Amino acid sequence: MADGLELLITNGEFAGRRYAVGPGGLRLGRSSSNDVCIKDEELSRNHCLFEAAGDTGLRVTDLASANGTLLNGREIGLDPQPLYVGDCIEVGNTVLKVIGNGPVQISPVDLGLGASGEQKPGARKRRAPAANVLWIVAIVTLLAAIGVVLFVPRDSGEAPTKSVADEVPVVNEVYYEKVEADSNGIFRYELRLSDDGVLTVSVDDVPKNDRRFTKSEPLGEKARAELNEILSFERIGELDSEYVGPEPDPPALDSRELKVVYSTQSRTVRVVNTQEPEAFRAVREKLEAFSKNQLGVWAIQYSREKLVALAEEAVALGHVKWEDRDVNHGNLFAAVSAYREALFYLETVNPKPACADEARQGLEAATAELDKRYADQRFTVDKALNQAHWEEARSELAVLLEMVPDRDDDRHREAAAKLIDVERRMKGGK
């Protein structure tokens, strides 16, 4: 990083934000792949690059942009230009200023009073007057600021204004891609959060499994807060930018890439053909679970093979619970849940594997048997309640709760309410 120097946006959509230039440079443009992404039609997709360089500490290079990059009102062309403290860089509708501790270059101010028709080759004449006016205004503003510092009493009794440096980085955009590829096909899972708060997940599982779909949902304030917690700058900032292993034989690709654009800067982490660090794995799993919960499609982040394997495990568990249905009151409910889970895994899988029919048949049989046993047990409970046999009613209600242990199930709620009433009556009778 260029010691002591930063870029402060003084005019434009992101006015007030400032950026440090790291070892890899700081690229600015309209594309979301840039370190600083500004949605301005006057910007090129990749407009300019800021880098640490030489004695000045920073330099700027125009990346062959359509509308050019202006330095202190003059277009810089394609050659890298050194930057000094106080320099102003204009790109589209955005103006950046070099701030910090570093060398200052005192340059004569061009007031545009030279002979008419004289113009630096490659400069855009339409911008020069406006840029010069801005330069004059900047000097006047600087003098006014010095006056305020010298003559306004320091002890004003007002709380100090929070600086941009104290701002907690907030997640603005997210891009996450997972790719698993070999000679048989490619599974690709992509997650995007746009700057307008819309979460989109896409899956391509081809060509072996013709499985493609996309789903989007705007995020509310609570969901955005949760995402900020998952992708906190402290958590992502502790990771390296790349973890790359050797290419396997036969050739295959196992890749994870995460890019987060914060309110003050951006971070990108890539993990390719190597074991992912524990800190990255924890973030990735939370992010995938977040997308599952927000979009209501749990299976989106898994390949067909993984989903089929999970479904087969669930069917096997369902068979075990069905066989032991007389051992424990809750086993029938467990069998129903396991068969439903298997079908849930297979929701987006086509064509369906053989275990799908086993899951459907098992679910039908287990559900019918559970309904019958629940009805018989409820009749026993109601009989004890009608006869005011409270001890018996309490015991039989406990069986009902074991038969349907899910607290969100209406049958469980009904039995629990009746049990509370029975226990109240028993206490009242003592």
C-alpha cells in the first residue's frame, strides 16, 4: 500500500468514501469486477487503474477508456501519471482527490486565458473551463477551511463528527461462484447480490444432468443485516486472496470464488483445487444456507449425485424406522419425516432415481399408519377426559406427544394444550 496516501471521492454518487491502494492496485470502472464499481454511463467498464509507484507514492493510468481520465482538469492520455497530495482525478461524474501524508506538487493554475484555439493534443476542450473553475473553487474552499481552523473556537460543545475511517464497512454487492467440473460434466452454482438488494441464485448442472434454474428475491432489512454479519469485513479480511493447489490428474476443477463489495472497499477470495481454509468454509456454508432460507430452495447448492446420495440415505433411515414402528411411539413419525426428506432432496432432480418411488410408497404407507394410530390414541384420550380420569388422560396425552413430537405440528399443539388443562385440573383438585 502507498504509505500515507488515500483516494477520497469528493464529488459523485459515492462522495465521502475513501480508498487505500493495495499492492495489487485499485481498478475503477462501471463493471462490478472492479475494486471500485460506479454505475455511470460515462465510465468505461474498466476505466482507470491506481497503483503504488515511485517517490510520489501513487500513479494513475487510463485503461483506454472512451471518455478519458482527467488529472487537475487535463486529460492524461494512455501514459501513467504520478499523483501528488491535493491532485484531483475526474472520471465521468466522479471526482477523486489524493489525500494523506506525501509530496505536494505546486503547479500553475490554468485559468483558460491563453490564445484561443490552443489545446493540448488529445485533451477534450469542452471539459477544460469547467475543470478550471473547479480548481479555483477548490483553492477558495481550502483558504476558507484554513480560516475556520484558525478562527473558530475549538470547544464548541458539539460532539465530534464521525470520520469516514470510522465507518463500519457495509456489504453492497456479493458474487459467489462454486464450480465442480470433470470429464463427465460441470456443476456451477452462482449467487449474486445486486446493489439494489436483489438476491439471485443460478444453477447449471450439465451436460450429464440437464438441470438449470434461476431464482431471485429482494432482501429486506433483516436479511441484509444477517448478510452483513455473515460477510463482515473482519471475517473476510483475515483471508488471503488466493488458495491454489496443483492441477489434478485426470484434469478436474474444484473452485470457489467469493467477491464482496463493501461501502469502502472490496475483497476477493479464490480457492482452487485445494482444501479450503476453515475460516472460508465457515463463511461459505453460512452463505449457502442463507440463500437456501431466503429463496426457499434448499437443494440449489448441490449436484445431482450429492442429492441422490442424500435421498438414498433418507430412504434407508425411513425403512429402519418403519420396521421398528412398534418399538417406539415416535418411530412412525420419524419414518414419515425421512421419506419426505428424501423427496425434498429429489425435488429438482430429473429424471428421478429409483429411490424416489421407494420414498413415495414408504411415505404413503407410513402416513396412513400414523393417521390410524393417532386417531385410535386420540379416542382413548377423549374417553379418559370425558370420564374425568385425569391421571389416565395425562398418561395417554403423553403418548400422543411422543407419536407427533414436532412442536409445530397442529396435532402436537392440540395434545400439549389438553395436557396443560389436565394438569391444571389435577392441581385444582388437590
